[in-house]
Amino acid sequence: MPGPYSVKFDYNVAIMMRDGTTTFADVFRPDVSGSVPALLQRTPYNKSAGMNRTGTLDAITAAMHGYAVVIQDVRGRYASDGVFYTFVNEIDDGFDSVEWVASQSWCNGKVGMYGVSYVGATQWLAAKSGAPSLAAIVPGVTASDYHEGWAWQGGAFELGFNLSWSMGALTEANWGNLSRRLHLTDDDRERVIKAKDNLNEGFLHLPMSEMPHLKGELAPYYYDWLAHPENDEYWKAVSIEESHSNISVPAYNFGGWHDIFLGGTIRNFTRMQELGATNEARRGQRLTIGPWVHGGSPPSVSGEHNFGTRAAGASIDLAGEMLRYYDHWLRDEDNGVADEQPVRIFVEGENVWRYEDEWPLSRAETVNYYLHSRGNANTLNGNGALSTAAPSGEESPDVYAYNPLLPVPTLGGGLCCDPAFMASGVYDQRPVEGREDVLVYSTLPLEVDMEVTGPITVTLFASSSAHDTDFTGKLVDVHPDGYARNLTDGIIRARYRNPNQPPSLPQPGQVYEYTIDLWANSNLFLKGHQIRLEISSSNFPRFDRNTNTGEEIGSDTEFVSALQHVFHTDEYPSHVKLPVVPRE
């Protein structure tokens, strides 16, 4: 379909949901006779904001290319009527919105969707609805499950994200809509703004369930997330993973190695390739992962680290790749999309893009790197070591005290949504590695380059003096000058150490096996660099502080300190599993 075309624009077009709620959308259309395929963005972040018109995919560019572009405020947000509550309305509303677009005279009946983060969730939830006119989606930096990997991770509450997102983007930013419905005053808004500008006070508030600033119908979902720490029916009703086998929509998934939803982005791809309801859905899955933090227009800089010009989304023409994908699935164009390798990854360290036939890579060899020490791995100046040699004999355990009143501070990583309090991405980890409650295990400087690409997990044998506690892990690339570049990290809450089982509080002093999922990364550890693993018990405020009491999460007001023992012996060989890719 030749172009470019001039563009027509319609503002605040009404779209009614099945329950009578009216939502509103802005529509960009090519000035052509007849009908064209359409692209729908369902957003809680203001349909008329510049970032939603030009960020992930420029609406005018897409319309000039021959697509009708519909950007809709989801219910209860900005211009739209109704009450917003995260996730639960996006299934039926997604179905209704897709089919409304498909029924318009200017649409040829084929609809694609696009957007990032929660706007990725609205795509997957529409796909879960089975909307028959939905032909393809492009979800970026988004999750596969809204319990594990969104509100919770490894049994810990994702406090930094949950509170900053709820306070800022979901409440203060939507104040006009909320104030009309709830009859709020200027004083009410000032209280929310003051709380938003002092998030550290909110992070520290106990009990977490009584944090006052979002009460009174401002954000009831925040308290509901906290009240559902386990994967119960509250979460299963909106889980994408529960429905992968029923979803028949091809998806171009993109994410970032330093994104808060990396794990879910990968799982949507791998599970849809395996379980998707149709051959088209399975073979139509694509995955692109860059060295990116959370956002829709990925830059080349992550935190304080510059991965180079070619690392940016614009350098690989990410938006153009989306349009090529739509051209194939919505226009049936034979443009090579069906034949290209499905996976594209950015290899950090080497700082290059590479296409792959699969994820994870079958040629990667899982190598265990074992923890060692002479009983004093505390701080980067301790005697912790990491090697492929399994422990022999009885090495002394490493011991540290975890005091919830003095948690290890978050320093980069996969974060969202207020950089003033939690800056995401890559940062030098030496400030936290200087703490006595951080165990540091490093290899000797590498004699040759070594690529690690794929899923990464830590198997930890540990005991605690407490009735519950957390263990954290972080993989780090140490440069010859000592710069410690974080790659990926994770956490496990002791009571949730047994996957898919009811919570079980540990017995104080008893050794248990803990698996810490660090999700994934692709990194070339260069000759002369060191591989480092950090072990501790907190990463705050990214994750809530474990009070160590064993009481109900979110309701506790008391803390106790915990004495932690990490073992590395014949019987308890603690290690990190690294997927090592052979190089010629």
C-alpha cells in the first residue's frame, strides 16, 4: 500500500463499553478512501499526552504509513468515564474496544495493538479476551503475570515500584478524573503531592497496609495487592500465564536487561512459542531485548553506563520493525518477517546486537560457579571467592547480621517509577559491597573472554536465627579498575522457598535450600574482568523489608534482627548457575 498519506484527526471519540461506561479516544487516520487496518493503544496515561502519541510508535507516522491509529483512555482515566481498577476491566473492555475499532467504516476489520508497561498489559488482556479482530500485538517491557514479576517477586512485595507507581502515575497524574468522581479538594491533592515528594517516608511506613496516603478510594488496588501475597484467584483471574494456551495472537515482545518486567517479557515469548493456541501464534512470536531500562523509547544509556550509539531503540529502528511486523500480520505482506530469526539480543560487554533462532540458547552450557571463603566473605575486601571447583571438605560458613532498620539500599537494577528515589539501570555496586551485611564472592581475573547468555539462578544453602527472612542475589561484572557493573538480581522470601506450595516458615537455625531467580542477562565478561556474586538479605526500597518475625506480611510493626549463615561445603554446595556460550 503506497504512501505517505496526509492524516485526519478526530478528538475525543466516544467508545462505549458493554456495561454502558463511555471511554474516549483520539483517532489518527490516513486520508484515503476505503478502509485500512487499525492500531489500538489502550492507556491509563492520557491518550492526548505527547509521549503516547509519539513515544513507542509515532501515531502520525503510522497513519501516514496507512494505518488508522486509535489511542484510548481506559475507563476511569483522564477523559474516560467509570472507575479505574488495575487489570480487572481490561479483559472485557479490551474485547469491546478492539471490536468497536474493527467495526468502523474506516477499518478493514484487522486490528493490532501496541504500547509498553501497563499498555502492554492491556494488549495481553485483550488477547486473553479472545477478541476475534485482534490480529497482532506489540507489547513492550511488560509482564506475563501480575502477581509474580509485577506486584510481588520471589515472595517479596515490590514496594518501590508499587508505591511510586500508585502514588504518581496512577493517582496524582489522574487527579482531574479522580477529583470529579470523588469530589476531592485542593488540600487533598496537596497531601498526595507532599507524600509523592517524600516517598522515602512512605517506604518506611509501618504497618505497610496502613500507609494512609492512598486511602479513601484513591488507589484501593494498592492495598489489595498487599493483601494478596500468594498466587490466589485474585491474581489468577488476570494472569496471562493462565491463558497462554488459549491465546491465538502473534506478538512482537521487546524488553530490557535492566527492566523491571524482564522475566515476564521472556516468559510471554517462550510460553507462547510452546503453548500458543494456533500455529500462527506460535511461529509469530518475536523477542528483542536491549540493554534497556523501563520505558517506551529505549536510549543507549542505562543508569550511568553508556552502551554505545547502536544500543538505542532508534538505532535499530524499533518503531520501523513494529510497522514491518504489522505489515505482515495485518496486510499479509511477504516482507521477510515470517522468515527471520525470532530472537534479537544485545550482548552487553561486547555491546553488539545478535540474532538467534531460540531462547534460551541450546548451545549454552550450564556451568556452576561455587561459593568459597575462609569464613569472611563480608564486603568486597573479604575472602569470598567464586570458582567452578566444588567445595571440598568443611569450609567455614559466612555469617552476617540482617537488621531491617538498616537495610541494604537499592542501587540501580530493574526499577520503576520515580527516578528521584530509585534510579534504574547500571551503577557501580562498590558502595553497597562495602557493607558487612553483603557477602561478596569473585572469580580471579578471567584469562579469556567469557559469554554468559541465558537464565541465571542462585542455589543457596543458608540458615537464619529468625522465623522468616529474605535472601538476595546479584550478578556483577567487575572491570579491571574495580568498577562493579550490576547485571541482574533477585530475591527469595524464606516462607515461599518451595514453589507452588503453601507458605512454610523456616525453623530458626535449620539449613534450607533456597533458589534465587536472577531472571536472565547476556554479557561478555572480557579478559581481565571478574565475575562477582553478591548475597545479602535486603534490597530496599525495591523490595519491602522482611521484619524477620514471621508475622503476616504488611501488618507487622515490629522488627527483629536475624543472624544469617551461608554454607558452602560438600553437603551444602551453594552456587550460581551461569549459561556459558562457547566461543571459537
